[in-house]
Amino acid sequence: MRKIDELLQELLEIGASDIHLSTNHRPCFRVDGEMRFKSGAELVTKEELKEMIYEFAPQRNIKELEERWDTDFAYELPGKSRFRVNVFYDFGGIGCVLRQIPARIPTFEELNLPEVLRTFCFLKKGLVIVTGPTGSGKSTTLAAMVDLINRTRREHLITIEDPVEFRHLSRGCLVNQREVYVNTQSFANALRAALREDPDIVMVGEMRDLETMEIAIETAETGHLVFGTLHTNTAAATVDRIIDKFPANRQNQVRTMLADSLKAVVAQTLCKRIGGGRIAAVEVLVVTPAVAANIREGKTHQILTSMQTGKKVGMSTFSDTLLDMVKKRMITAEEAYANAIDKVHLQSRFSEAGIDLNLAHTMLNDLSSVFDEKENRVSKAKILAERLNVNPNDAAVLREMVVILATDEDPQERNGKEAMKYARKLMEVTGHEDALSLALISTACAELQNFPDAMGWAHKALKVAKINRDRDLIIRIQNYMNLYKRNSAPRGE
């Protein structure tokens, strides 16, 4: 038996969702959202881990890894489960993450999905976007929707994925699943070709670039039903993210196209369920005529108001959903607060509903764990790390963590490797088109004395900041770039 198969068997036995393999670390499992190192295991050396990975990785992906330093593919434990695999290099050496893909597609009820999502499965045309940070369950939600379509409609359904995760047998629908880099060169190529393949419904695993977004919108406009995913935190922010992807001189045209073709946005995040396991908290935007007018006229800031008053058509905000889940005793009030986008608003809703919120569970009161006796000081980075233990996807805390680790005046706080780790996590949460995230990853590079890369990331950040017309951030990035030219890192940010 392959070494990886033994670890994956253990993953299935303990009910973990992921296994992380890193050079000079013990294998680490994610159970109910928390990381747990394999007890009693030896540290895995660079040579041992490379041999283990090369034993099961396809030859094509080994070549891609050696050329690009990371690669994605799917792996199957025969008769038991499939896994989505990412192999990468970091400062320690080679690393690998395998995420379990359940053999059986969960139902709407098992996933606690709102009933309005069923109605999206019966649309004849338009664009439906499922969004959320990495690891928020987007693929599973889409799989449940595709499965419902497959069982209830008699049409042609094409999926474009990287890699193919859930496998859909043709039932009521004819289903063709195409894997990027295996069956097609790119999402954009496959989506363009799909128009000549007589589809009724197209599912795009990730709308990661401008070309893919543009073709997806055009496909929806020409009478097809298109499902896609993005990495944004809220439904309302998704509309802005799409529009901002396009050049300024095309944004009015895109607003009109979106107003006509976008039917719904589903944003979600995973919460720890009372009693074990995780459950999705879902925010839903249904594009009514009023919302379409907001999009067309560039008044996207008014969308949240429409969502707050649109319960009759199935709309809900994260605050609505989290409050309801607390009332139904699915999650604790503290878990809801940790995952809330607008924490102040949710706290006021709790007060109105008479729900007690013990912030001692979500904020750090005991400084003993962050006190560095040797230096006789409290570590700011350790305080933030405690907060990230509560919500690993808190973008504000991640930003603050990178600033401290990369730019703090106290050299005891700075740590370039850790800054880079949190900067990459931040980009997973906010997306690669967030100017501040790009700027912060440049500061991590600078702390590592890698000034060419720091300048490269700063250029990317400056380009996005100029598109967004964020004057303060533009000045900040330009100051960074002046420092990088002198091989200096920012300090005291």
C-alpha cells in the first residue's frame, strides 16, 4: 500500500476534511475546521515527502510542479473516496494538501441550504454565482445544485473544473465533465468551446480571469444557464468584484450586461456546528428589477438594503442567517459572531433577540499565552494569532498580522516567513484583485530581502489601486516602491 493511502485511510476514519503534509512537520489533519497534528508521528523530511508525493502524482503534474512550483490534480482511494490535491513548494521544501471529496453528493437538507436555491436550478437562462473564501463549501453547494438539475431536467449539462471533483453520472441530463489541463487548456477555452457543444447549462468551476468572466456573462446573455464561483466574502461585493475586473472604459457596458443576465449570488461560509461537524451559513441575493436597476446605475451600495427587505423573494443577509442558526441551536452565538461580516449589526440583533454573547470566547482576555517571559513583553503577533484561531478567514486580522510581521519597528515581532504565510492566506480570502492584499505581500517579500519580487507585487497592487481610484493606497504603494528601489523594507506601518 502507498504511504499516502495509509494516511488517507486514517483521514476517513477520524472524519477529517483535509490532510496537510509539510516538510519537517508531522502530518496535520483538519477536523471540524481545526488543525490537529498526527499524534506520535515522526517529522517528515523533504526527501521522504517528495518520494511520497512523486509516488502517486501523475507524470504531467510532476512536470508542471517542477516548472511552475505548484500543481493541482485529483486522486482516488479506490472504492472509498476521491481527493482534490495541491502540491507546492514553500520555504521549507515541498508540501501537499489533500481535501476529501465525498463519494455521495449531499442533499440540500444535509447542507442546510435555503429553499430559494432550488428555484435557481430551474431557471432557463442567466448567471448564478456561488461565492465565498477558499474552503467555504462552494464546490459542495454547486454539486448539490447540479445533482438536482441532473435528476429533474432533460437537458445537456457541461461542467468545467480544475480538477473534476464530484462525479455526476448522466441521469435525466446528458452530463459532460471537462477538467482543465487534462481535457482542455483553460477555463476560457472550454467555455468558448461549450457554445459549439449545444449546451443548456454550463457550470464553471472558477471564474478566475477577465476572459472567463466575459465569456460566462455572454453565455448567460445568449440564453444559457451558467453557474460559476468567485472568491468574495459577500453577495453585494461580488457585483463590484466582477465590474472592477473590466477596464474603466467598459464598466458601464458590463453593468448593463450584468443587470440583464445576473439572476442570483449565493455567498457562504462554514461554521462549527454544535455537537460536531460544520454547517454552511448562506447569504442570498436575488436579482429583482430593483437590484438590476442598482447594478445598471452603479448604485451597488444600495444592494444590501434590498437584501434586508427582500425576504419574501428568498433574500437573506449573513446576519439574518447567523441569527436564525443560533435560534435553532445549530451554532453558538460566539461562533456566529466570529463568522459575521458586520459584527456590530449582528451584536445588536442578538441584543434585540435577548441572546447572550460571551465575547470572552471570541476575544483574548488572558494574556498569559502571549506573554514572552524572555523579552518581558506581550507579543502582538501572538494576540492576533489567538484571534485567527477563532476565525482563520478574518481579513482584517490577517492584514494586521502581515503588517506586524513584515513592518513592525520591533525586530522581535518581525518574521518574514510567517508574514508571507499570512499574506498568502489573506489573498486566498480577499482574492488576487485586492490592492491592499497585493501591497502587503510585497512587504512580506521585502522583509525576506527579496526586493525584485517585492517590486513586482507592488506594481500589481498599484495597477489595481489606480483602477479603484484609491488615492491613499496609491501613495502608500508608491512609498513602498521607493523603499524597494533602495533595498529597504517598510517600517512602522
